[in-house]
Amino acid sequence: MAKFNLLFIFLSGCFLFSLISSNPLGFHDDITLPLDALLPSLNAEKLIRALNLHPKDASAVSSNVSGIDKGIKIVEREFRLPGLSGGVPVEDLHHYAGYYRLPHSNDARMFYLFFESRNSKKDPVVIWLTGGPGCSSELAVFYENGPFTITDNMSLEWNDFGWDKASNLLYVDQPTGTGFSYSSDERDLRHDEKGVSNDLYDFLQQFFKEHKEYAMNDFYITGESYAGHYIPAFASRVHQGNKAEEGIHINLKGFAIGNGLTNPEIQYKAYTDYALEMGIIQESDYKEINKIYPACQHAIKLCGTSGKTACVSAYTVCNTIFRSILNIVGNMNYYDIRKECEGSLCYDFSNMENFLNLKTTRDALGVGDIDFVSCSTTVYQAMLTDWMQNLEVGIPALLEDGIKLLIYAGEYDLICNWLGNSRWVQSMEWSGQQKFVSSEEMQFSVDGEEAGILKSHGPLSFLKVHNAGHMVPMDQPKAALEMLRRWTNGQLGETSESAKEIIHLEL
């Protein structure tokens, strides 16, 4: 069944892979693995090709490629990309591309892009993290919320709804081996959220040392899919550093996760419920597939208590739930169930790779001959034991200290569906839980039209976005920008008159 080979979407940690059934990693004996399991690297390659991208490994790169030696921490240049016309004169804005030498590594360099706000330098600094794990943030730059979009003739156009219209926008290629980030030493591959969040925190410290003009701005962490793992860990690391006065105080105000994987135990259970509610499986299918969940739940609990090999087992067992749904829905695009994939192709993001491989683009960014790895099979395999961890556990402490959290989800995404995200948010134990659960749902309106359903209490908000799939900023760019603007301004619940009526959303 060729359809099953497209299980893992480049942006999502909900994308579950089958592993080999010969038990080379020492799986727990009380967990039965599927007989038709496949190597995750093969699944990843098929996934990446389904996006019309080219799978690559994160290979070792000579340490002097970016011009950073051991005495220099950061190398940065102001850049102007070729083929851009119209809109705000780029000369009036500061756009930076750079490499940061990760201090807690053998030889790793983290690549980043920074786009000054088209509105005001005093706007918040917003960092965006793409998921995978192992997919480049340039995917978001050119197809979701960045300043530009790429045309078929390789020219650039300003994105009218780029998030740089409301923030100073920072994109990072991470973990090491993703995008233009690289190392000459394979030991620098990260395997867990501790390594990922420490690298990001170290980078922020150095970035704000280099750009003191932004250090006092409000700071927000955003992203989607597997970033549902990255973001809570990173937010906790920043908050911890602030409390311990480790370095520059980072003015963390909030974090937002779009269609993410955060609490696997709850979200996997929601697969069949969502599929039945949306009419893509029948009641008989629902009952049959649900027989798998107890084993999945057991495996996830073992992951939380027994460690690495148990987490790989959980990853494998729970995959059968999603595989079973795909077997029924056929060629449906599980990023957006309103659409179908054409053969093996679900989206065409090839213009990004073509543009980034132009010599004029590479010269502008200062990346030389470094391979651009849009989605790395090496990186996601290195993070395999991290996938089934529950990253919700660190969030309540942030909420209690007044750090805002926004969970948003496009309503037509299957793989990280809104229902599973809504359930883990409502089940999360914190002092405001009961008031959040009992709060009324409100319309989220843009230009007088309902764009979503909002539920909020205190620092916590959940937004179900209408007419969107997995990638909300791509599917509903205007609503996504308005969401960011209102949220960072503390006005997420303030909508037009028509949006003030209460909507009873059945969760």
C-alpha cells in the first residue's frame, strides 16, 4: 500500500513511523510490533519526496565553511535577496543572515535569519521553529509567515501577511544538521529536548549581545508540528535562565504552538474520534481501530518511566492507529482532509530548494557551498526516542508565572488535529484549569467574518481556526497574522461586534 509510506509529514511530530520488527533496539517484550513495519529512513524519504523536495542526510561539513573559528562566536551579514521588487524598500529594513558556533558542541554551527519588523523596531521579537524533527525553517519563511513568497520564475514578492508586519522575526535552522546548520562532527546531533533547548538558549544569549537594540523587546516563541515538543522545552529553558540570572534577561512573554504534538497519550486517542466526527471513517472502523489504543497507551506510559527503548516501542505501536486510518481514507491529504494528494505528491515546495540553490541567493546569505537540507532523515532519526515524550508537563509552571500560551489548530488537519490538541489543553492541571474549562467559547473574527473559535482564561488560550489545515499561516495568512498581532498585544479576545456572541462549541 503506497499510501502508507507517506506517514510522516515534514512539519509534524505527530507523523508516526513504523520501525523494523526484528527488535534490534531491544524493544520491551510485552509490546507487539507490527509485522509490516518499515525503516523510518525509508518513510522519511518518501515523505520528503511527497513535498517535491529532495531527501538528504545531515553530513559532516568542513569546520571553516562559514568563517567561524574557535575564537569567534557569531558571523553575521546584512543581506538583500535577489529578485525582490515592490513593497517596502528593503534598504529601509535590516535583514540578517548568520552562523552561531554552538558552545556546547564539538563543532556545530546554527544558521539563522532575522527580519526587522516592517512596522516598528519596538515590536516584539518572535522566533519561529519548524518541526520535523529535522525540517528547515526556510519552509515557513517562503510558504507560511515569512516576508516573502517565491514565484515560479524564481523572483520574490512581499508577503502581505508576513509576521514581520507585527514583529521582528527570527528563524533558526535546528537541530544541527537541519537546513543550512551543520557540524563537522556527527556527535553534535541532538537526541532530546535538553540538547535542543540549551542550543537555542545559547543562541539567543549571543544574538541579543550582538543586537542590544532588540534585547529589551517582548519575546515570543512560536512554531508548529514537532515544535509542540521544542517550544515548551525552550520556553522553560528561557524562564529558568531568567530566574537564575544566567545571562541577558530575555523578556519572555509567551509561546504559541500551531497544530503540534505535545501530549502523545491524549492526542493519539483523538485520532479515531476526529476521523469519525469528520466522516472519514465509519463506526465499525472506529470500533476496530480503537482496539489498538490500549497497547499504544501502555507503550507511552512505559516511555515515560523506562526511557529510550520503551519510547521507540511506543512510537512503533501507536503508529498502527494512524496507519489504519490511512488505509481507509486512501489518497486523502492528511495535512488537510478537504484535499487529495495527486499520486505521491501532496504539496510542491520545490521552488524553495531551487531558489536557495541559486548562486546569487547563496552569495547573499553567505552560506557558500554548504548543502541545504530541507528535511533531514538523519536528524529525525537522532530524535526518535524523544517523539513520544509528554512535553505538557513543564507548561503549568510557566502559566503559574504568567507566561502566556496560545494553542491554535486548523480544523481540517488530521495528523495533529484540533480535537487532540483541545483535549490535552483542557486536561492540563494548573490553578486556572477549571475556569478555563468552564469558560465560554467566542468567535474569533477578522474583518467582520468568523475565522475561528476562541477559548481563553488568564494566560491560556485555545483557537480553532476555520478553513485551515496543518499549516495555518499558509492556509489562512490574514487570520494568522491577526492572531499574532492580537495575542502579542494582549487583545486576542477582542473582536468585532459580531464576534461577541457566544458560540457553543462541542468538544
